Amino acid sequence: MDSRQIHYFTEVVKQGGFSKAADHLFVSQPTISNVVKDLEKELDTQLLIRTTRKLELTDTGKLLYQYGEKISQLLRQLDQELEDVKEGTRGTIKMGIFSSVGTEILTDIMSDFYKQYPNILIRFVEDGETNLKNALDNGELDLIVLEESKNKQLNYIPFLKGDLRLLVHETHPFADREAVSWKELMDEKFIIFHEGFAVRRFIMKECERSGFQPNIICETSQWKFIFEMVSSNMGISILPQSDVTELKVSHLGIKVLPLIDQEVHWQIGIVWQKNGYISYATRAWIQFLQERLGRNK
């Protein structure tokens, strides 16, 4: 028993006869009659009582018709949802992001995206650079936010760029300064992101070039926890600030300062596999991102 047989049978019942059902389905009457006979033979039971005046259902026929209607409805729903997926109007996108990068721009873009594609869900996974790369390689994520990549296996859209800024408590000796050099941080207590985050790599490299190893008293993956630690005057931190959004933490008693001598410029983008499967929903999101980020340049 297949869906075609069930469809033909239910149509015969709805139309009240083989001729009308054949006309409605654009097939010949012998074709639809043979399909129903084959179905009865396969089920080893009579489904229809054929009389000269009207078509009647046996008890088995009534049962099959009830289920046939449900199956037909589900198939119609499946066809619609498959079409939605193909058109990119339904689905789930898994996207990896850094906790060390502000996502205000991404949030604004998402808001507009949901207005156009209300049935596409974007699920964010927050982690460090290394874990995000591995998840993308393993097919666990559809796309990720990543430091500028020269990997030829990845597609890349520039997303944000900026520099690193020093965060100190408002009572810190540096708080009244216009800017601070990297070398002046030699004796400070550092609160930074743990291994696997791009910003940590920038910090360690710059400290090394300035002739010292940072005194790290706390490592975390949480942006908010870093703010809380600096706000409690437990130490200093260095975080990325994009060209379009500022670190707004003055209400926490934190002063944000430029770092001079050897300025670190960073750029991140949104990447996805060139040769991997890209769902229709993900394609719609990528196209939307390309259009919006292109206009924001």
C-alpha cells in the first residue's frame, strides 16, 4: 500500500464514483479502478460496495478512508513545509559567536531578519575561537564569528573591526589619563579571557612584544564577569572595542582608555564551509547578512 493508492481511493469516495474521481485526478477511469482493485487485493478485503445507483463503503473502507484523509492532510502539510524550507522561509540556523565580541550590530540585523523570515530560528552557541572552529569543521554549527581567516575552505564576510581598550576602576591611577602604554601594564593584575579566545592571543602577543608576561589573576569566558571584577577593583582588563560601538561601562565605575605605543587592530567576520551543505534557511541568513553588512561599510 502506497500513498498513491490511498490518494486515489479517498478521491473516489469524496467524488462519489470512479468517473468523477478520474476526471478530478486527470487520469483514465480504468486506471483509477485498477488501482483500487489492486489495493483491495493487497489488503485482502473489500473496500467498496459497487451498485448501479451509488458507491458504498464497507467497514474496512470507512476505516481506510478516515486514515487516508489524515495521511493526505499530512502529505499536503509536508509538501508545504518542504517548499518553505526550499524557499528559506522555515528552519533553524546554528551560529557560533564569541562572548568577547559585542553583538549589537548582529542583534539589529537579526531583528530585521525576523520581520522578513518569522519562521526561521537562529540559535546562538557561545564559546571560544578554538571550540567554534572545531564545531564548524564537525558540522555542528552552520556558521561562526571568527577572526579574519585566510583558510581557503571557508567563505568569509567581514563583520567588525576595531582595537583593544584598557579597562580600569575609576579610582585606579590610570583613570585620569588620556591613554596608557602597554609597557606601563607590567605590574598590573590582569583579568582576561581564557585559552581559545582570539582576544587573549592578541593580549599575550602584545605583552610579549612589550617585554613582559602578564600577571593573570583571573581567566573567564564571561564578558559580564570581567566587568564585575574590574568594577570591584580586583584588577585591569583589556577588551576589544569595535569602530561602531563603544564599551559603555561608566555606570559600573569603570574607565575605558586607549592603548598606545603598539596599537592592536583586529577584524572578525562571519564564516561558513565552502564545500559543506548549506540549508536554505542558512542561505537566506547569509544573503541577508551580506546585504546588511555591505550597506554598513
